[in-house]
Amino acid sequence: MEKEVLKSFEQRCIQEELPYCQAACPLKVDGRSFCAAMAEGRFDEARRVLSRSMAFPDILGRICDHPCEDACVMSKRGGAVALGKLERACLERSEESRPPLCLPSTGMKAAVFGGGLSSLFCAFELLKKGHRVFLCFVGEVPGGRLLGLPEEILPRKILGKTLATLEAMGATRLHGDIPVEIGSREWAVAYVGVDDPRWEDFVSGKEIDPLTYETTSPGVFAGGYAREGKVSPVWESADGKRAANSMDRFLQGASLTSGREKETTLETRLFTPLETVPCLPPRDDPVGEAKRCILCECRYCVRECSFLEKYKRYPKAYAREIYNNFAIVKGVHQANRMINSCALCGLCEALCPNDFSMADLCRSSREEMVEKGIMPPSVHEFALLDMDHANSPRAAGLRPGEEGTKALFFPGCQLAGTMPEHTDRLFEHLKGVYQGELGLLLGCCGAPAWWSGRKTSLEKVLGRVEGALRSVGNPPLILACSSCNEVFRISFPMLNGYPSGRFSSIKDSHRRDNHGT
């Protein structure tokens, strides 16, 4: 399988798309994992989930404006999960996290101006990346706009602990009125958090790149500004985190924009069916409220398909497994059985909102297995022998119509082989519909060859059918088998140039009989 083919299949499966709450969060907090831990009373684990995205959960977890709740699909089933309350409950019931490990020192230096959330988050991320950080803010403890919050909402001691954490990570506090400039200073890059009142006028007349946060002054970045006139703590935090990413790239001479498409997106392609989800009212206790989270995922096809359910994975994972299976030079091809187990029924494609077809993936993989000589001969042997028998002179044949051949009835091998008397009665009925101008073509459509990925055998069978059609003037085919219909619909236009719509079905013929059309 070519890598481009793998990517085209992978992009159709949306199981790994972010859950709605995580996509809506500027910091991309994993609300699904957080709720799963809270629902089991694992509060320390829930705090660790927050800490993976939040530099300071003890601050933001108390004051977050939680846009995640607006995106929660449970709003349609009793009310959105109260993630903001759950975060505060988690902080009250868990132990404080230790300062994170920092990368080895890079020797590069950055200045961070302001004491607001965006500046705190920016300094934290830069320190984690191994850079030397100089903190410049007014007052004994940082905070910016946070200093105006009531003590019962955000205790000042938490801000003091935040400063101690940054200093423990290697930050240096600078005092005095220091100008925002680089080059003449010992730092090569600087950030200004305008969520600190001391610096809120810094961006006046300056443009800020919405992706990189760089101002019109190269090497000087800024963030923490209000969106549409609204102050948002989570956006302030995200500004600092993303600006730190840009500053790190700036210091290393890398592109500020490359590969950052998903960093700012607030949308997801995830599809979570709600038909079977009960309406659950909000709960007061945090464990009960967390249990209301349905841990959004897709897996729609996995729940409905016996094949996908058996192997316990989802289509994107199968695509990667099949790709790796073909990459094996020596050893056992572990995915062979899985590839050959799919019934090619098309149920997954019908259910998937993006039309992911495991049938197409598995059938094309079988073709490649045959070409590479790694297809076990016994897998489809019985069906292929049955196909050869059905197309042999003993079982196959062509009978033109008595008065000409306006149509050709092709019952397929299974109906003719298992119920010959029904096939005969059906043929006699159709002869009356076509007034003696109906021919009969017996044989197999080549479905076993198509299922097993044996293109040469399939082309041979289709060539036989095509030759029979030409010998009687290329009349329409009337099919009695869904497999025949599928094989001819897909293969004939591709291999023989026949336009789509060439084939009729028993249902179409019966309609002509009843309505005279």
C-alpha cells in the first residue's frame, strides 16, 4: 500500500478527532480523560490531566470561563457536563503537582513582561523548554488583572506559590521600570502580557499576528488581549502558551508558522451518535456529574459491525496495521487474517459520516497480497473452485431469445445452482414479459475473484460475459443477485467501457410488467 493511499483512508476515519470539549478549549484540555478520572474518584489523576495542558491549574481551574461547556453534546441530553465545577472540585480533593522537569539549558534568554495569566503561562513554557527567563512585573506577587479577584475565589497565596514555582524552575525576577527591547539587552526575545494593567496599552498602534503573536517589532511578542471586548482567562493562558511556542521557534531560527494548523482550531469532525444516550439531569456531587460525560467518540461502525468489533479497533487503526503489514520484508504478516475476514458488505461505509469503506480497503489489500504472493491459497480456494465450476461448459451457457434478444436474464450461479426450479419459473415469467425476446445466460459473475483480489481471474470471467453480450447484440442484463449487480456495476464500466445504468434488476422488470413501461 502506498503512503498516499494510507493517508487518504486515514483522513476518512474520524475516531481520533478531538472530542467536542477539547476542540473548543483554547488550551486543548482533555476533558474526556479528565471526566473519566473524576468519575472513578481518581482526583490526583484528574489533576495530572489538567496539568498536561494547564501550566497552573490551581489558578486557571478556579477562574476558567470554560468554553468547553458550550460545546458539550450533553446539552442536548439534560444539560452540558459542568466541567468548570468539576475542575474546582478536583483542585479541592487532590494533592498539588510537583514542578515539571525542564529540558537541559539552551543558553538562550527571554524576557517576559507582565504578571497576568498569559505572562505566567509564557514563562512556564519557556522554562520547560530549557530557556533562561527574566520576569518583569510590578508588585510582590504576579497576577495582573487577577489581583482584582476576591480572595475567596483566588487566594493570594496561590499567586505567591506560582512565583516560587517559576523561580524554582530557573526564572530570574527583575525589579524596576525596564523597557521592552531586545538586542541591546541580554535577552534575544521578549513577551508582553497585556492582561496586566501596567502593559495594557503596549499594543496600541501595533499589529499582532493572530497565529504567532509576533508584533511589528521582530522578536517582540504580545498576547492576553480581550476577544470581542470580553476578558477570557483561558484565552489569556492560551495566548501565553502559544506565544512561548513562537518564541522558542524564533530562538532556534525555525519557522514560526509551519505545522501549527491544529494548534488554533476550535472545530472537530468527530461524530458521536446520541440516539441511545439517555437524558441525565446535572448532579451535585462531582463523581456523579463526571459520570454524565459519555466520553465522546465515534466508533459507530465498530458497534454495528461484527468484523470490526471482533478485532477491537477502528478503521484508521486497521489502515495503519495493513500498511505496516505490507512493509514487512521477512516474518509473519499478522494482518492477513484480518484483511481476509471482512465480508465486504458495505455496512461501515453506510454508517460512517465520511464514507470510510473497510470493504474497499480490504479488497484492494487482497489484490496487493495476491500480486506480492503473500495471499494464503486456502483462504478463498473453495469459492474460486465453485466459480470455475459455475463457468465451466457443464454449468454455463447462453440461450438467445426465441424471437430475438431484447434482454438477457443472468440469474447468477447461486440461484441457478441451489434453486433450479425457481430459476426456471422466473425465467418463464420474464419470457412472458418480454414476449419471447428474452435470452438466458448461465454462469458466475466472478464475485469470488473480485472478493479475493484476483484481478486476472475476474477479467477472464467478465470477458466471457462481455463476449456473450456482443454475440446477441449487447442487450440489457436482468440480474437476480445482489453480488452480480455489485460486481458488474463496479467492474464493467471500468474494464469494458460500459456506461453505468446498463443493467436492470428483477425489480425493474417487474415494474415494467405492472406499469407497462
